[in-house]
Amino acid sequence: MLTEAGRKLEELIKKAIDDHQITAKELDEIHHLASQDGHIDHHERILLKQLHQMIADKTIKRVP
């Protein structure tokens, strides 16, 4: 079951993918959202892993 936080997390990550960039503020918001309920579920973990991989391989560029 996808939670409301999971849906919002997915939206924020999709925005970063579409923009090909992510700000420090957006990344902080994503991490906060993922951990706000005290548990990172399987779906959230996969999304975060994909996001960090795209940042690492520069598919998504970190901007100030």
C-alpha cells in the first residue's frame, strides 16, 4: 500500500527527474518526507535509491 507520504515523495522525485536537477532544499524535503513517519517503507527505499543513483551518475544535477 502506497502512503500519502510515498505519493508525495514520488511526485518530488519525478519533478527532479523531469527538471534534470535538484536543489539542496528539495533533497532535504525528500529525505524529511521519507523519514517523517519514523519508517522508510520498501517503496520509499526504492525511490530514494533510484534518486541517489541518478545524482551519482549525474542524470540529475545537484544545484544550489
